[in-house]
Amino acid sequence: MSQTKAQLISDLVQALNFTGTASAPANGLFLSATNTLQLSTASTPRLTINSDGHVDVVGNLDVGAGIDVTGNITATGTITSNDITIQDQQPRLNFVDNAGSPNDPDYLFQVDGGQFVLHDSTNSVNKFVVNSDGHIDFIPNVDFSAGIDVTGNSTINGDLTLTDSQPRLNFVDNAGGTNDPDYLFQVDGGQFVLHDSTNSVNKFTVEANGVVTIPPNCDFGAGIDVTGAITGTTSLIGATTYGGGGAAPALYVSNTGGRQVKIHNPNAGTSSLQITNATTGQGEDAGTQLFTQATTGDFHTVNKFVSGDIAFTTTVSGPASGERLRITADGDLTFGTQSGGGSPTNSSQIRHFNLGRDHWSGTAGDYRALRLKVYHVSNDDVYGIGISSNLLEIQSQQNIGFFAGSAGGGTGRRIERARIDATNGRLQLSSTTLRIDNAIVPESHAQLNIGSTGSSETRAIDIDGNWGNGEHKSITFTHGTSTSDIVGQINCVHNSPDSSLRFGKLYHGGNSTAYTMTLDSTSTSGANLTLHDGNLIFASGHGIDFSATSDASGAASELLDDYEEGTFTPVVSAGTTNTQTFDQTGRYTKIGRMVYVQFLLQYSGAGNNAHMQFSGLPFTSANNTSRGGGTVLWTNIPGLNDAEALSAIVEQNATTLLLYRGMDSSATTGSGGFTNKAMYIRVTYEAT
């Protein structure tokens, strides 16, 4: 039989009793061009077999004898059944919420390894697990609105939340005696309470402000670690009873162990102990605080009171009488008696700092020798006092000044008395006296006093050196740094084996290099004094003393106290007239009391037959009969030139000279003319 497709469909439609059109049947079976077979009733698809093989059922599907499914079942509607068995190695029942927001979680029930699991498949989190041993795990919080009764033991790995206006957790002891107390934990009005419900007594309370109250005594056998503050309104006793005097303290700890109190921060933060006093009105943060610094481990003692000091005492009679050391709020350190007239003693050691015995044994001047540093920037910029081997060191990067006395006027300033210059090492005195002695009273006007009361030699000043050949050192008097500022110098030079002590450079305003006087050694016990340029000047009545020499039996003086040389004008007082000196003046030399005179006279007048006499000697002769005199060395005067000997005699206690023939006859001139006649005389006499 040969039919067209249309004829076949028409016959099939008639055979299945379809109504409606062939493409959208109201009742019947339809095969579409996409190989989908659809069964419809009342114009609604009821069963669709898709081209990929899966079947869609729109309404409920009642399977009276059950249904066996070996693959996955995806249901978009409701499945009603008395029993559903899902069998697999990990059988599961998935619930996919496709109507909500994309963040709504999907869930599944699954059996795996003996566990029954409710699993949040969206967030990959188990919510409920029945383990193979029978215990149940609730992973998130569980709310039981009607409560929960547990007759066995409960193990909760997560949180247990009790929600109520006064939530409580009761513990009822139904196995003990009638006197065994029951307890409950309760939260009421911000308080957390451990309550003895049998005796209606709170045992432990955490107040809303964080304060913890423990009404009865609390024994901590293993100790107690506190990371925050402890505030006690009554005594906190760490022993059986308080054994001290007076009222019991707020905190009393006593035991025989090595450490009674320990403050420890396990998180490596700052650990502290704070003692406050609210009566100051400065708040609870004011007070004394002891703490270890978190990063460095340093231990700090801090007084947080405004203008508060830190005082250390060693007695209990009062803070003033027992005080030994105080650190003021300004950072000053006070020590010992600070008021009144002090506490003098001559029988015991006064208050002192004992800094121990360790000392520096290396090179002197090293910064490591400092025991007390008063200023420290670096090892090359440090000031202080130290100890090296057998030496007390005062070290300073700059000058060292010594101040004494007061400038007055309430300034608190002292006057600089001396300074050690750091650049050149000089000791400078500032209009004051430097006294170096052990007993005698120094001259108040001197700037340097060196003395001793001992009878033996005292080496007051030593100027040390290697003293090689030619080495010399000086004591210089100057008012500046250049050589032209020198006004005097004492120098010692060593010329092996001899030495010379030189004095000189006594010139101001020029660079004088000459030493005008030297004392040169000639042996271990002798020396020569040399004046290189200048005179040896004695005061009147003083001179050279020769008393060390041997003396004659009649010696009256060994002092050479005068020397003089000069000229004088002799005058003819008798025997001739009109006399003139040949060389203008006479000459004399005086050594001690002895006078040496000589003169040459030339005449232009005439004689008068009188005794020849001269006056005008430079010094008055001694008043004694041992008169001085001399001789006429030469003359051509008439009446005198024929004499065998003419003597010149000095008058006693006078300045007059007379001529004699021999020793007793007066030398008388003639009366003739004496023109161009002359006389040469030399005498020696003793002056007064």
C-alpha cells in the first residue's frame, strides 16, 4: 500500500482519537520534528520524552508498585511515597533551590562511611552529623525554643547560647545528700553570677563595669595569674592569717617560697604594678607605677602624680627622718640631709656613695675608666670622673674650670678661680691664689704659694723631661702667645754632663732671644755666674761679702760695698796763682773706702814763697792720724825741681792735699814766674 506521510498521520490521529490540531493536540500523542514525543491532556503536556532520552512528568506520578531508579533523580515538583530507598556507595538526596536569590544555599542528605550528614552544598559546610558511634555534631549554633532535656552526658564542641531575660544554667545534684548545694550560672542586669541556689548566696559576680566580686575567701592552690589591674575593697590575704601590726592591708602575701608575687605578661607586652591615690584629685591614672618596658625589657619606676617625687627610705619613723634618696619631679637627685644645719659627725662615716672596687687598668685617659659620667655624647665626647690604676681621673672633652665664692645678688653664680685649657694644657689662675702647701699660711697677695713646714728638702716644683744633651725648658712671664709678649724667662739647659740656669729675655715689645745672665756648673758643687750684658748692682750699704775667706785678727768688715771712678777739679789753695789743669780735670777711683787720685797741673802765674797746698779732693778723708798720701812723680817748678823727694799728704778729715820735702818740711815754692811749669801728683787715701 502506498500512502503519503500526511495520509499516515491522518490515519494515526484517527486511530489514537486525538483532538485539536496535529501540531498542538488538546488530547493525544504528538511527535515533533525535533524527535520529541509528547503526551497531552486538556491541552497540557503531561509526559514528554525528549530527544536526549530524559522524561519530563508535569503532574504527580503515582507508582503503586514502587519505582527502581539506578541513576540520578531530579525532581522539580513533589514526590509522594511511603518509602524511598536511595542506594549507592555514597547515597545522597539533593535539594536545589532554583527560585530564590543565587546566594540561597542548596542542601543534601548523604550517608558516607557510616555518617549521616546534612550538608550545605553551596558553602561546602556540614551542618548536622550523626556519627557512626551514635553521637551527634551540630556544627553551627542550635536554638531550642522549647528547651532541651538531656538525661545523659552532653559534649559540645561549639558554642552553647542561652537566650532569655535572665538566662541561667542550673546544676542540680540529685545524687548527693540533702545538704549538697545546687548551683546556677545566671546573667541578670549586666551581671554574671555564680549562685548557690540551695543557700541563696552569690559566690562569684562579674559586675557590668567589669569588677569581679568573690564574697567568701578564695584559695588558689596553684597561684593566680592576673594580666589586668586588681582593686581590693577589703584585704586580699595570700596567707592563712595576717601577722603584721595595725589594720590588715588591702593585699597581704606571705609564704615560704622564693617568689611571693609575680607579674607576668605571656604576650610579651608591658607588665606593670600601679599604686594610686584618688585623694589627690588627679584621677586613678596618677600614682606610682612599676613596669617592664615591652620592647627593651627595661624596668621603670614612674610617679604619675603632678609634681610628684620618688623617695627612698630605710626607716618607718616617717618619710622625712628615714629618707635616704629622692628623685624630684624636675629630674634632680638629692641625697643626705637637705634642711637645717646638717648632721655633723666626727665618729662615723657620713652619707656617701660607694661605687665599688673595679677600675680601669689600661692606658690612662681612656673613656672606659670613667666611674661617673656627667655628659656623654660618644666615646670621644664624654665628661666624668674615673679610676685607673693608682690614679683618680677627671676627664673632659673641653676646658676644666674651678669655681669658688659667690657673685652675689641672688644669681647663684660662682667665680671662676682656675682653668685647665684643653688645647694647650695650661693651668690658668683667674685673679686668685693657688696654694700648694700643708701647713703654713700663704701670702694673700700671691697667686701661687708653695710651702711646707718640714725641715728637710721639699721639692715644691718639678719640671720633668728626658734631659738629653741640649734639651732645655723654661718658666716664662708673658701676657700673650708671641715671643714679643715675653717680659722675662728663666731657662735651664742641659749640656751633658753640665747644666746652665739662664735668666734673660728681659725685654718687652721685641723678640729678645738673649739670656743676659747664666749660672754655669763647673762641678757637682760649683758654678760660675756670668753677666753677658749688664751690671751687678747693689743697694747702698751692700756689696760683695768675703766673710767666707780667712780673716786677720783685726778684721772689722769683709763687705766690698762700693766702687766708683770719675773726675774732679783740683784747686791750688796756696803756694802759687793762676793754675790750670793740663787735661782739664783730675781723675779718681774709689774701691770700698780707698780712694786713688792722680792729676797733672800746668801753671801760668807765679809763686809766692808759700807752702804748696791743693783742695777739692773727691771724698773727705777719714778722721784718723793714719793719713793717706802719695808722691809728686814729676815737676819743673822752680824751688821744687831740685828737691830729692816731694811727698803729697792728705789732711785728716778734709779734702786738702799738702806738699812736703820728705815727711816734715813744708815744700815752699819760689817767687819767680811759673809760666808753662807743671806738676804730676798721685795719692791714695782712706775716705770716711
